[in-house]
Amino acid sequence: MTKQPAATKPSSLDPVGLANLLIVYIVWSSTYLAIRIAVREGAGFPPFTMAFMRAIVAGVILLAWSMLRKERVRLNRQELITLAISGVLLWVGGNGLVTFAEQRAESGLAALLVAASPIWAALLEAIIDRKMPSTQLIIALLIGFGGIALLTAPALLTGVEADTIAVLALIAAPLTWATGSVLQARRPVKIDPRVSSAYLMLFGAFVFVILILATKEPLPTPTVSAWWAWIYLTVVGSLFAFTAYVVALRRLPTRIVMTYAYVNPVLAVLLGYFILGEAITIWTIAGSALVLLGVTGVFRERLSQGSH
């Protein structure tokens, strides 16, 4: 009897994977709002310092917990390289850029632009596989990028440098997040998901220290609401939801896991509107519709390919 390779994912949708994906659906919709509360003007948290504190605390707790459970925590060379690169891409490139941008950008806009992650992932996988995208996929990608253009137009047209930098960071963030996700899916490591999550965060935290020193961020002086937002991000967003994301990537097809991009922006925009009074404009409605239509097209094409 031939042993199934460890990297092979089950053909049916694993219930444990789906349960973890549900956690990602719910929790990550609210983390954009929490980040905005933590780093907006007057909150007292410099962005990279906040992200570093979140990653280092959650990473140390997860690693210590894994050691108490006697899980394997020693990495081989391949695992070290994969987790180091993925950690920087996911935490510094993805989460770090979003945190930096939300000093100026509203949480709803951040969530909508990050919804482009599946679009970037589809492009990356087409490049890696050296396979020409189908006409359906090309149309979906063009629609999605059209939505990104509409969402970013108001900030770019104002000519305000700070807003432009924030928008550019929000365009780059889903690209780096998608790259890290594709790497995690294609080069799975044979360690417990908690251990994997811990190292991803710790590698990210190491680079955050370099950024803090390079940008000369001041010491944090958080408000009470900023502290509560940080606690929520660390405990719920990092310890539970990020680990759930890693589990989902291992147990489900990448195209299914990335469907969190359907749910997160819608709930994030609503939360931003009701709690922080963030505006919902015609640009927001038109741009978000095109982004979600593009994402839908990517998944429809993926599912049709998978059924052949």
C-alpha cells in the first residue's frame, strides 16, 4: 500500500479545516477595526511597535505552550527557510503594511483592498505553474484591479503624500500576504500548526525590531481603548485566528481558504461605519463591488478547473 505524501490535501472538504476557516471569517473581519483603533492619530501606539508587541507576545505564548505539550519545536533547514520567508511576507509585508497604513486609512478601505489577496494569489500561481491564465481568469483579474483603482482614486487624487503612501501600502500588503500564503500552501512544514504559527510570528517580530529602529519610532503611550484593541488583536486575532488560518491552509485547498476575502471586507466596512463612523461613498460601493466581483470570478474559474 502506497503511503500518501504528507503535503497532499484531502479531496473532500475537511470539517476541522472548515471549522478553522469559520474562525478566520468571523475574527479577521473585526481585526481591521481593532488595528485602526490601536494606531489612529492620538491612540499612542506607533504602528511597527504595536505589530511587534502583538507578534512577539503571541509567538512566545504559542511556542511555550507547544513545548509544554512536548511538540517538536526544533526546525530543520527547509522548515527554517520556509517559515522565515513566510513570516516576513505574512507579518511584516501583510500585517505590518496594513497596520502602518491604518494610521491614515479607514479600516473599511483597508479590508476592501486586502480583499484583492485571492487575485494576487491566482496571478502568482499562474506564474509559478507557467500556465497561461484562462480568458475567464483574465477578465476576473481585470475587473478586480478596476475595483482597486476606484477604491484608491479618492486618496490618490487628493495629492496628499501621507494618504498616497497609505494607499500604496494597502496595495502592497495583499500581494505580500498572497505570496506568503502560496508559499505556505506549496511548501508545507511537518510540525504542529501552533509551532508553525509561533515561528511565523517570531520571525516577523524580529524584522519589526529592525523597522522600529530604522524609523526611530517613539515609545508607545497607548490610550485605554488602544490597549484593549491590542489585547484583542494579540489574543483573538493572533493566538486563535492566525493559527486557525495555518490549520485551514493545511487541510483545505488554497482557493477555498482564500474565500475569507468574501466575508471580511463586508463586515469590516459595516463595523467601521457603525463604530467609528467611517464614510461609505459611491467610490466605496462601486470599487468594492468590482473587487468582490473579481474575486468571485477568480474562485469560479478555480472551482471549474478543479472539477475537470
